[in-house]
Amino acid sequence: MAKYTIDFQPVGRRVECSEQETVLDCARRSGIGINSICGGVGTCNACRVQIVSGKISKPTDIESGVFSPEELKAGWRLACQTHIPGDCRIYIPPESMTTPQRLQVEGLEISVIPKPTVATYDVQIDAPSLSDLRADAERLLKSLNHQYNLRCRQIDQSVLHTLSPQLRSEQWHCQVAVRGNEIIYVNKAGSRCLGLAVDIGTTKIAGYLLDLSNGKVLVSRGLMNPQISYGEDVISRLTQSMISEESGKQLQSLLVESLNQMAAGMCSEVGAKVTDIVEAVAVGNTAMHHLFLGLPVRQLAVSPFVPVITSALDIKARELNLKFAPGVYVHLLPNIAGFVGADHVAALLSTGMRETKDTSLLIDIGTNTEISLVKKGRITAVSCASGPAFEGGHIKYGMRAASGAIERLRIEGNAVHLQTIDNVPPVGICGSGILDAMAQLYLAGIIDKTGKMTDNYPRVRNGQKQREFVLAENPEIVVTQQDIRELQLAKAAIRTGIQALLNAHHCTDDDVRQVIIAGAFGSYIDVSSAIAIGMLPSLPLDRFHQVGNAAGAGAKLSLISLSQRNLAQKIAENVHYLELAGTPDFMRLFTEANYLGRYRLEDSRRRYLD
């Protein structure tokens, strides 16, 4: 039996496959997660892939009914219908990946020439003698400046506390980390020079450990933001922080301790010490930024929602109780205004939105969603309180994206086809599954345009206080009428933000040529489901691009490149902030955006496209 090689991208896996196997069969056997709600019989159309190069079988009748002639010519196929008679390369788009696979493909990877703010130098120092009685600090500075033609003038105070015994134990040969004109760390010669980039989300934290010498990501890790125990949304946490000074300190210490544990764990994974971290960059929305720094938040929590500071900051890690090298700085990218923070600046940076020539939207979906519209070089941003529903919060059987979570579903007749993470029996439903459920219930006529659940379907029943739809029976998992209302509020917040930006720029939906969807949840959603319920404008699917954690990508760029860090500052200075609640006709926009379906909002009124 002939064997051929499939190069699966962007997951970077090369696997052998026989001509008798479908591409889907080969992927499954090799542990590559491709969506297939129907089990591989060609009815769900969830396993779309693109053949980039190589030979493939002729399109089946099913594929000819799914793809246009132009799409087929471009190599788009269904993995469950396609066989290969030779070596080929296949691209799996984000929407066709299962959640575990998408977690491996974290987001944008942009190559830049590394030029970090911290440089390291191996220095050989003359030992003191009766004829050379210079102080150790002056001796180190002169040797460093002479050997590398530098003008370094000062040494961090904490470095001075250990400098003398350290120089002697290393026999006057050491590595020096320099930031600007300051020595921030003295280490053993030849030590690693590591950097940490962190995206502090309302719900999740993403960390990336990089080698600053080449910009390579050594390890990445994600964890839940421990502050979630004080509230799932930013307002709840700000309110908690305002109760007392002690409450604010507790929220800060929870976050800092998690970052210390994350950093130590990642360093251990690559055989390094946490004190090998000589620079860090942190991004987050304005609320996370203030809570991380322990800044006052009362003025941020009430109208007109004014932050303490928006400019970039450089703060010694020790002032935040971060256990890095003694004199290390944490750089915080600039905020914009209100709740549009440094994370959105980082996303704008990594996606190159500033240079785009087409009218474009950047939507960073999360518990707090930030949206920017770019038109002719002008960027306008809004913040939307989309809430925790798409993270599984306030949903009866909602859960995080973990094993057993329903992540995809389709309704066909009286049957519900489910796909769970790890293909194990369902135990709950995560964000992408919740969005699918709402779209499928609407398309099947089980809920109407107002979100009301009807009783004309076999799986609809009257619960204790409300109607509910049975997704699975063993164990029982349902979607309730209240779940639908929670989802409506979340999707309405996002659509209102989009429409407010369009109105501010005198644009229509059709003027938007590109929609970039970022954020953890945004990477996992089925865009067609989001369009079906009216969360996103009804545009051709090829205008949408899911890019993963763009904020984390921007934080990494700012860590390894001083020019990128400076560009982030310019982006923040040139973004116009739109306070959503203060926009004309806000309440009417929000009311109309609560309705389901494919529609246009014209003069703040719906025009259905169905």
C-alpha cells in the first residue's frame, strides 16, 4: 500500500497517510484535531481545509455543493471527503481546529530583528590591589565601558548589596545586564538572558518566556486570573478594591503571586532560574493595569471613567513584589482611555492595523471586549462590557474550554450532533459551543428573533421556572431561556460597539473590507454562527480573520524590539476613544442589537437580510 506525506500547517506536523484514508482519518490518527461534528459523513461542513500544494482526489458531489468553483480551484476541500494520491501540504484554518489544537497555535508570530532594551555583556575585571584601590562599583563600570565602548553611569541599588561578594566568588569575570545607562543585574558569565511577556486578561493570563538574544519563545503558559474569585467582570473587581485599602492589596497580591508562580514554572521547564529574567512586559485592559499596579480605581469605576495614567510606565519588578533579577524593570504599554487598555494597543501593534489601507475592524473578544475601526489611517476604539457568558459564566451548564466541554454542535431535524473537547462524553458547554447553540436554535426556529424559546420542538420542555432545550440526556445538559438572555446581552454589547464605530466614521457594513477577530474566545468561535445571531455584521466569510492572542503577540514584540515598543506608544497617542454609553442613540442601538438574525442597523433600526 502506497504511503504519502501530508504536511499539516500551521500546526507543523508531517504525517504519513495512505490513499485509502481521508485527510480527516489521517489527522485523527495522528492526533491533529480537525472539527467534524457529523462524524465524517460530509453533512456538517466543519472540516474545511485548503490544499496548498500537491495532488488530491477530485471533488465529490458533496464538496461541489459546499464550495464555489473558485474556492475549489483555490484548493478548499472537506477533510472527510478528500483523499491524497501523493505528497501534499494542507492548511487548517482556525475555525476548523478543535480547541486543544487551537491552543497549540496561539496566535500571530511576527519576525522582527531582536533589539531589546536590555543587553548583556561578559566582563573581565582587574582585581583590586594595594596599588589599585578603586571601589568595586567604579571598577566594574570602568571595565564595562572600556571593553564595550559604553557610557554606563550607574548601578541599581539592589545590585550593590551583593556586588562585592559576587565579583569575588566569580573571580572577577561576570555577565552584566545593562538597561539604558544602568547596570540592573550581575550574573555568572555566560548566563541566559530571558524576558517575560504577559497578557493579563480579565479571565485568563497568558505568559511567554523568551530568549532575548534571538527573540525565540522558549515556553508559553496560560492560567486563570485568580482575581476571578472576587468577580467575573472588571466592575465587580473595581468595586471590591474600593471597599478598603486591604481589599485592593489582596487583589494585587493574588495576581502577583500567580505571575511569580507562572514565571518560576516556565523557567524551570527550560532549565533556567527565575532570576535569569532581566526584562518583562505586561499588558492588560485599564482595570487590570490599575489593579496590578495597586493604583486608585474609584475614578475609573464611575462616569466619566478616567484612569490615573495612560502613558507607558517602567517600574522596578521588586516594587511589585515580582521575584525576577534584582534590578529588573517591568514595562507596561500605554493605555488609551476608559477601559481600552494596553492589551488593545498590543493587539493593534501585532496586527499592523495602523498601516492598513482598507476600512477594517479589530475585535478583541473577551469578558471586556475592545473594538477598533480603522479608516484612512484614523483609528477609533470603544470598549464593550460583553460579560462572562462567552466564557461559560452565568450559563447553567457553562464551563471553561476543558475536556468534555461541548465546543461545536449542529441541529438536524430532531437530532443534535455534538462535538466535545477530547471527544469524550459531554459534561458542560464552553463558549464556542454556546455560540453555536444559540445560532442553531435560531436557524431551526426554536427561538425567534426576540430570543424567545418556543415549545414546538420535541427537545423543548418546561423546566421548573422556564423553558429549556435538551442538548444531551446522559448526563443531562440543557440550554435555558435565561441562558439565551445572557447570550443576547453579550452579543448585543459587541454589535452595539461595532455599530457605534461605523456611525462615527459614516460607514456601512459593506464598507468594511477586513474584520480581524482576536482574543482567546474569538479564536475559537464559528464566524458563521456569530453572523447568524447578529453578533457580527453579515459580510462574506473571507473578510474575517481569526488571529489568536494578538495582545500577547504585541507584548512579545514590545519585549524583544525597542522600535516596536516605541511604535506602540505612537499607536496609543493616535487612537481616538469613543465612550460607548455617551454616543448618540446608544440605548436604541443596544435595544436593536439584542435581536437575533442577519440584519443591518440603518439609522439605528434593523433591516433584516434573511
